[in-house]
Amino acid sequence: MSGKLIVAVIGKTNAGKSTLVNAIIGEKVSIISEKKQTTRENILGILNGTDFQIVFVDTPGIHKTKNILDKNMMKQVRIAKEECDLILYVIDSNKNFDQEEYETVSSYANTNKLILVLSKIDIAGFEKVYPLIEKFSRIYSILEIMPLSAKNDVNLDKLLNLLKQNLIFCDEEDFDFSRETYTNQSVRFMCEELLREKCLKFLQDEIPHGIFIEIKRFEEKPNIIEIDAEISCQRKNHKSIIIGKQGSMLKKIASASRCEMEVLLDKKVLLNLYVFSRSD
């Protein structure tokens, strides 16, 4: 008999959700950035074992809604919460305690399917982690509190064993995805996400979050994949920053993106980037 599980990974922005999912899956499923709201929609990471399949739903970071994009992102979180078998609520243990988040965790714990993950313990240290464990232990409906470091592979095995204990038994033919699948996203989408990650990394705080990436052409040839992609931004002055002096920034973004695309696609990539502002 086999088993499966759907796990919603929920928490505030920059709590370490995507890093955790990537570490468990062993593949780059979600992009990682220090900027807030990096993940904009639910992305699935699928872990296949000899007799189990665990689907992780990496959700956008919980934050106050300011616009339509924010509202859609929070809708994705609600959908994941309602449709999952378990919730991993991730808290950055290196940040100061937040009473509002304590109350949020309490409300999620009422579902009787919440595991609290205290992430980044390699940075926070015992003096910050222990008070959090003590504080959240008062919420009796939490199934387990799991301190870990996804970056340094600390307690990931314990978390996985805990998840296995909660598998829903079924036949392998009832698995939601084939054993060869590790994400629900298309290769095209993942290339767009890799490019967006590099934009966020190199542009840092110079450009707001309003960057959108769209691959206009994805043509696979015998020895190379040719990709044309558009980077759209909100303002004309953002466009010049993205391009950089004599195209230096755009070349930097393209080079880093192409390298990771070649690893993902296992083939040489010719990447052409085009930038325009939506105010043009």
C-alpha cells in the first residue's frame, strides 16, 4: 500500500518557504529572492518516494492587500489552505516575535492539521529559537513545532519523517502526478521565473516589484534552444535602469539567466531579451 499527501506551505513573505520546498524536492521549483512577494501564485513541488508522493503547494507570502495582484495572491493562499491535507506554517525564527502572526498561527491551528516550521535556525541561534518554541507550545492544536535550516539541511529528514506519518493510504494509481514529475509548471514558465529571479537579484531595490516577464518565442532546435523574452516595467526610467549603461545590466541578467536555463533544459540556450515600459 502506498500513500500520498498534499501540503500547503504558508507564511509571511521571506519566511523561507520557497527555500524549504526547493531543499525537500531537490530541484529548483520556486524562485528565491530577498524581495517581498517573490512567489505570485501557487507552485507545486512534487516529492516521489518508493511508496509515496507528497505534493507541496508553495504559496505567496501572507501580506496586507494593496492592489489586485495582492488580492489574487492572498486568494491563492486561501485555496491552498482549504484543499490541503496538512499545513506547514513557516516562520523566520531570526525575526522579532510578532503578536499578530501568533494570532494568525492560532487560527490556522484550529484546522487541526498544522505543523509549525521555525526556519533559518542557523542564523537565529538557540537564544531566539527557544523562546519561540516556548511561546507557540501554548497553542495545543499545533501538531508539531519543527525548528530547521533548509539551507544547511538541519532537521529536514525529521520533517519528512513527520510528513510520512501523516500519509493518506492509497494505491499508486491514485497518485495525482506521474513519478517523473517534480513540479506542475511548464518549462516555459520556469524559464520565465528564472529570468524574473535574476531581475530581482541584480536590480535589488532600484526597481519596484512591478516587473513582468513573458517568453514570446521558445524554439527547440537539434543543438540549441532559442528563447525571446520580454521584460516589461512600469515606468520609462525603470527601462533605462534595467538596460544599464551600454546594456551592461541587461547583459548581466541575460548571462546569469541563460546559465541556469541551460542546466534546467540540459541544452545550450540562445537568450534574447527585450525591455519596454508599460507607460510607453
